[in-house]
Amino acid sequence: AQKVTQAQTEISVVEKEDVTLDCVYETRDTTYYLFWYKQPPSGELVFLIRRNSFDEQNEISGRYSWNFQKSTSSFNFTITASQVVDSAVYFCALSRLNDYKLSFGAGTTVTVRA
Amino acid sequence: EAQVTQNPRYLITVTGKKLTVTCSQNMNHEYMSWYRQDPGLGLRQIYYSMNVEVTDKGDVPEGYKVSRKEKRNFPLILESPSPNQTSLYFCASRNRGARSSSGSGELFFGEGSRLTVL
């Protein structure tokens, strides 16, 4: 069974601080996909990234960066120099290679204060 | 514009009154699915469909039905809603195969339907 754990329920930071969201997953598969989604207060789900398990390179996209460590089954997400618009719920998710179902973590609510 | 459209976006209903949440996508995607989002639980899959007339249960199918008569539509049916089905519902779609049309393998989600059952 697939399981995703986001231990941080809520994180509150002041604008311009960095914030790291933890994601730990469990799977028996050797190949799989990992995802991050953002859910702003308006409620829609915004795709941020998909990572293949065989690609352990870290990725940076603007102020966002992701640290994938297969050895510790973690796929952490960092927002650098946070802004108020980053306030949202962030979900980490996992899918099997040939299965389109996403197994989501419980989500981490990030609040960025001005 | 590529999109997944859900209706209604908001609904308050009473126990036992049948309702249908519609989902339509304009991307010619084969795969469609329904999720519900609950606090502390994230999103959980209710049902999915790999193509027309092919549907299967997800992790939490009890109390729900679906149908896939056309490729673009995947309605979620609550025959006799109960208060424990109060939730935020998302429909999603994607192409089958290793990569979606966007190349990222992502699911395209609708904007969500907030359902309250009294």
C-alpha cells in the first residue's frame, strides 16, 4: 500500500522567511512518481511538480525547490523568501508507475504573514 | 482552454435526497476520477474510469455511484446522501500512457464541489 505522511499540519512564517515542508512516503514499488500540489484559499488544486523515483536530482523553479532523497523516502519542498501569495495548503502525493491514482498526504497549511 | 468543469460548485442538501455532481473535460482524456477531500485526511479516491464504460472503485466508494457513457463526462451520483458525505469533491482527468498531453504526467483537477448534507 502507498502511504504519504506530511507531519507538519500548519506552518506560520513571516514574509521573506524560508519554509520547508516535509513529505515522507511508503511504498513497496521500486519505481513510482511523487507530486506536490498547492491549494490556495480559492480551493482549486494547482500542480507544482512531478518527480520520477529514478531521478534523484533536486529541482529548482524560481523560489520553489524540491529535495528528493530515496534513501530516506522523503520528498521535501522549500519555498525561499516566502510571500503572502504562498499562503495555501500544500499536498504531497505518490502514485505507482502504471497507476494514475494519487495517494495524498494530509496536507500542510502554510500561512505567510506580512 | 483546457479544463475540467464541475457542477454544482456549492450545494447544501438534506439526507436522502439524491444528487448528481457533474464533471466534464474538454481534453479528450481517457482517464477520469473522483476524489473527496476531508480535513486531516487529504484527498482520497472514490471511483475512477479508464475509458468509456470502464469504471472501478477507489479507496472510499461506499455511498457513491458513477457512470461513463461518454468520454468527456463522468458524473458522481449520491443515491441517498448522508451527513458523512459532507466534503469537498474533485474530479480529475488525464491521458493514459506515460505522459499526459502536457508531458508532465499530471492529473488535471476541476475547481471542486463543496457539498453539505444536513
